[in-house]
Amino acid sequence: MTGLNGTVDGGGSGARTGSGAGAMGGRRSRNAGSAGNGSGNAESGSGTAGVGGWGGRAGVHETGQHLGPRASLLMSLAFALLLGALSALVMFPAAQHLRSLQDGERARATLHTAGACMTGQCKVTFEADGRTVVADLPVGSGGGKSSVGAAVDVRYQADDPRVVARTQDTGGGGAALLAWLTAGAAVFFLALSGAAAIFLARQRRT
């Protein structure tokens, strides 16, 4: 009996040991499989997130490309209109006014008020028909660096001495130069706006 009990006990313990090992192996296999599936899902999720991130970046990049030419078109048009208006409505008329005084009465004047003569903030004083006249120099005049009291050679209208200009400016002065510069800049920005419009049209076709 002892031998049989030993055999039975030994066999039972061996069976239990084998079954326990098999169960542990099965559990480990299931756990490994679950872990593998989880890692695969995580990798696929990260891949999806990466694709979404790249797609978002591509969308932002494309949006920036579409907004760039439109913004440049609007800015170029705005600059072209502003500079064209400055040239046509301010500088060219100022140059014409200065030229109109080429044959005016001549007088020796004194700078009464100094400042930005190009914008019409300077005054001169001189004698005309026996009276003292204080008159504004027109827009486009030079001599902004002169100090108060400096001698100035001027031309004025005989019927209205307050219409006066420096003799050096009666050829058009700085107004003529600025008129051509602003006109050229307006043409340049207009060309830029045209190029931006062509670029936008090609983008829409493609």
C-alpha cells in the first residue's frame, strides 16, 4: 500500500504539477497575446494620429499659400492707389503751380517761418507795392534746412503777392521730382498686383 500510495501520490502530484504548469503557460500565452494586440492597437492609433497631424499641417500650409497671393494683391493695389493719388492730385499740381510763377515779379525776401517747406509749412516776408507781405511757400518748395532770417529770392504774382515761390523752385522744384517718383512707385505696385492676380487665376485653374 505504501508503494501504491507513493505511486498514486507521486502520479497525482505530477499530474497536478503538469496541469498547473500548463495553466500557467496558457495564461502567459493569453496575456502575451493581449499585450501584443494592445501594442498593435496603440501603434495603429499613433499612426492614425500622425496621419491626422500631417493632414492638419498640410491644410494650414495650403491655406497660407492661398491667403498669401490675395493679401499681396490687396496690399499692392492699396499702395498703387495711394501713391497714384498722391502723384496725380498733389505733386503734379504743385509742380505746375511752381512753374506758373516763372514769369512772376521778383523780390528779395526773408525766411519768416522755418520748417518742412516741402509740405508748405514755411513762410517768407518781403516788400511788394510798398507794403510788407507775409506769404506761405507752396507745397513742393525747397529750403527746409534754412534758418529763420535767411535771405530768399522769390517770384510772386503781380495781382496777388501772397502767391509766391522761391526762384529756385519755379522749374518744378521738389514737387516735380516727387511726382515722378510716386508715379513710378504706383506703376511698380500696380505691376505687382497684376502678377498676384495672374498667380491666383492659375491656382484656381489647377
